[in-house]
Amino acid sequence: MKSVFNLCNLPPWVIASRHFNEHPQALFIQGVREANRFLFNKLDSIAEQEQRGQVFSDYLSVKFSLHHDQGQTVTARKSLRNSYLRFLKGWMMDSNSVEGAVLKGWVESRIGIAPTFHNGRITGSDSEAHYRYVVDRTRGSKRTNAINAQLDLVYEYCQYELRRESGEQPYVTLYRGTYDAAEHDLLEQVGKREQIVRLNNLASFTDQEERAWEFGSTVWEARVPLAKIFFFDQLLPGSILKGEGEYLVIGGEYCVRRIMCTV
């Protein structure tokens, strides 16, 4: 199931395709860089990545009033506390949580790729899993102050750092462990261990092959375009995901290679 519209510089069917992964292009969320020119100009002048991360965190705190809840109503204080960090942490605990639905919802609204799994296979807009996804996404979005706008900046900052640190390298090799490989749509069997699968619109990967085995009996290796990385665990100072080697990757059609267990 695919969305028709998005807020990107490329249409959703292009971004979701295997051909995009083979020939990636930079992705931009409409208007985000332009509306936050001061932030990115400031980042250009800072040499240390950790310092840039602190400047970014401080900027979001001020822009969305995440640092100040005195004098607010109880509802408003809860909204302010439930920042982008709350949703990233929620994903880490359970990608099928309310927080996970909000992140999948951001991908659907901005990138244009609809989720295929949320507490079950989403087979259509009338499926039970889709209903749960919509309910969870609505509940989560009501908890915070402009969460999609916060996540827009998280993605744009992630892309800024990846382009700055990786130079001309357009890909990174990542690994995904799963206990139920059959939950992914198999589109084509390319070779004995290579196949084209459709991943959920947001999926967790790791850059550590050994760690991927902790998350499933099947481990896939994939060459992931930097443009489709929404977040990684070293992006922010003191990140809640630090040490996990985790990457949150925008989904679609991927060529994956099954890694054989050597134990």
C-alpha cells in the first residue's frame, strides 16, 4: 500500500523503488532547510560533530519550547515533555508501539511510503492492523508539540551529518535481524541467498553483524543509501540509542543477502 503524495523533492514510488537504492539521490523535506537556515549556517562553522549535535539539540529545545513548561497547563506540559526523544526511545523499546506508529506516520506523510506492518500485516485500509496503526498514530501525535516538524529537523540534520562525514560515499552496509522473514513481501529471488524484499516504511538495522543475530534467526545484509537513513545512534550527544549501533532506515524495495550463521 503506497501513498500518492509526499513533501519530498522526489515522488514516493521513486524513493520506494529498488532502482533508487541502486542510483540514490539526495532527499529533502520541503521547506525545512530554508526555514532553518540559521541552524545549518551555524553548523557549517563548527568542526566537532559532538558540538554540532549539542547545538542541534539546543536549537530544537528553544524552537519547540521543549525546555520550558512552567506556567503551562498539565496537558501542555505533557505535550512539551513528549519530544522527538520520547518517540525515538519508544521505537527502541517497541517499533509497534504508539511511538512507533508516529514515526511510521512521519515517513508516510513526508516520504509518501505507507507502512506495511504495525502489530500485524497491513493488507489494506480496511485491515485491522491499519486501524490500529491509525489509532496509535493519532494518540501519539496528540501527545506532543508539532512532532512531525521536530522529526523533519531530525531527518534533515541526520542527512547533513551523513553528507558531511561520509563525503562522496552514497551507501553504508547494514544488517537486519528478524524472527519472521515471511512478514516481508518477497518480490524477487535474485540468487541463492539474494532476494528483493519490501521492507516496512521504517525499519531498524545495525552496523554490527554480530548484534543483528540478537534480533532474529535470519540476518540480512543490505547496502542502504545514506539518503534513506532517518536516524542513527551516534547522531546526538548522550543519545538514548547510543551503543546499539542502530540505524532507522526508510523502507521500500531492498536487495538483501542472507547471512549464514557460522556458530
